[in-house]
Amino acid sequence: MGDTGTGTAEGARPDPVLLTQPAEGTPDVVETFEALREASDALAAGQGPIAVDTERASGYRYSQRAYLVQVRREGAGTVLLDPVALDDRIDPFVDALADTEWVLHAASQDLPCLDELGLHPARLFDTELAGRLAGFERVALGTLVELLLGYHLEKGHGAADWSRRPLPQDWLDYAALDVELLVPLRDALEAELAEQGKLEWALEEFEALRTAPPAPPRAEPWRRTSGIHRVRSPRGLAAVRALWEARDALARQRDIAPGRVLPDTSIVQAAVTAPTTEEELLALPVFRGRAQRRIVDTWLRALRTAARLPKSELPDPSPPHDGPPPPNRWGDRDPAAAARLAAVRAALAVIAEANRLPVENLLQPDLVRRTCWRPPADLSVETVAQTLRDSGAREWQIGLTAEALSTALNGAEA
């Protein structure tokens, strides 16, 4: 599935125009209540959708809060808001953005931290999701802006520590550019989706994204420790769990990203080597550093707690799950389910190709696996459609896939 055929062929496309500064310049950051009121009044008086983006400090801070909020609206220009300076008291800003359509790129990354500030979109247009549904293989903001608008955005600070104050000017330029062309990009993608007959599909997806509940917390988040596959014993897994929980508590208290408190590699190494004394622990890489020496008691206490646990309290080597096993095990555990999955995947691939869609946007892979692992007793089109609907599939997805899934499931059962 290649880029869509909109516009000039890629080989003849003119070089994109480099943007290093917003057309109207980068505004001062809103960090006083007087400036907040002025900016909010301007936004409320503007016209059309509002481009929205945030900057967080992932990799530096424990929290995923927004350290900068950028918005842009026709008639109001760009606003850069510092919620930290305002103690998150931004009611005029919340009111100004109410009852408007928001345009975001990869909205699921920004909506949670905007929600923490009391900011909720009345309507949503996600340019990344729109790009996927339109059939573009590459859907990064900069790529879509180049393909559809002919501009190259200056990038480079997305992974920066946005909790830093004051924010450097080139970071602010970057932040302002991220909303500079979002609304024109939205309009171009809307036209593309309408031309392909997919606009209603996209609107269903945007509404599902806007109204999705928060993801439930993971049952055992410590199992996501990188390199945990090296730890093979229940006692070793208990050590990983104890160190992870001690690190998480410390990181939360200090508002520091957990990996900066203690890397995953060090947790795994300590679990594998099982030191029992301070000297043995401090002999390990990272732990012998000055910062770790100051809190060595925290790590040693966690390791000793894990070492004293009775067998009944040790973690199960197999992580718990509420769904089917990994598909690569289906052939041994349930050959009939493996046959169903193969048939359904083949059918979905045909539909996705015909409609120039990523197959994972046609139907969520987890939904496909669950349906194939435990299909409904009645494999009629109507029952399969209702099963998909009950599992959260959108009507456009059901309309495209229910009949093909019914046929594939029935064929695999024959």
C-alpha cells in the first residue's frame, strides 16, 4: 500500500519549503493570568477549528503532565500556554476551547494530559489517524505536511525536557510550528477522505477516540521491565518486582522518570546475580555510582524482602492474561483456532488492500484474536456482526468485515 495518488507524482514533486519560524513569529508564552484572559478572549473570538498540541517531559519526569500547551485558530493566531506557571488554573482557556473542533496529530498521546487540565474536545479530527485511513504509509506530522502542503517543518526537540524553565527560544519555535499547519493539513486530509468515500469512517473513528475511557491500569506493570526474559526463577522475578516497586515509589515521590532513578538493566542484573550484602550490590555496574550509593539501603531492602518471601507469594513465571495465548502457540494448543485465525487474517488482508487501509485499522488485532480463539456458536453474518459490535468495532468496520469473517470462520470449521 503506497502513498495515495493525490497531487503531483512523487518524482515530480517540487522541493518542500523549509519552515524554521511561524509565519507570524513565535508568540510570548502565556504565564500570567492577565495574559491568559487576553489569549482566551482572542481564541473565543476566532473562527473555525482549533489546532492543539502539548509538550511533556517523558523520559525526564514521572508524570505525563503537559508542560506546554500550543493552540492555533484562525483570527486568533498561535497561543503558547504554560500551565505550570498558572498552577493549572486555566478556566478562561478551558471555556475558550469548549464547543469547538480540535485538530490534533496522534490525539491519544495528548488527550490524557489535556484531560488533567480540564480540557475536553467537543469534536475531534486526528490528522495521524486520518492519514492512516486515507492510505498513506507514512503518517508522521512532518511527512504528511510535506506530501500534502509542500512544507518541511523544522524538527528536533520533541524528546526534550519540557519541564525546564525558562524554555529556550528554539524550543518555542518548534512548539509553535507544530500547530502552524495542522488546520490546513486537516482540510487537505478531509478532502482526500471525502474523495475516497472514507470521511464517514474517519468521523466514526474520531468520535470513538474522543469518547474512549482511560485505559485500565496494568495488573502487573513490573513485568514490562526490559530484559526480564533473562530472569527465569520465581525468586528472581520476585526480586524484579520488589526493585521495580521500590523504584516506582521513589520516582513518583521525586517526579523523575523511573529509568533515571535506576535503569531496567540494573534491576535485571541484580535479580540475576542476587546480591545479599551491600558490598555485593555496590560491586555491580550503576549501583557503584555515587547517586546509587546514597540510596543503596532502598535497593538492598527490596532484595532482602524478595528473598524472604514464602513460595506461595512468589510471582508466577507465566504472566497472567485475560485473552488468548500468543498466536504462535495456537497450532499446538488449539489447531482449530489456528486455522480460524489464518482464514480470518487472509480475508481481512484482502479487504484492507482493496480499501487501501492498514489491516490493524480495519479491525483491531486483539479483537480479531479473541473472536478467532472463542468464536460465537452461531457463525451467521448477523451474529458475527453483533459480536464485533459488542467488542467495540465501529459500524463502518462491521459493514466491511462481518460477511467475510462469517465466511472465513465457517470455512475453517468445515
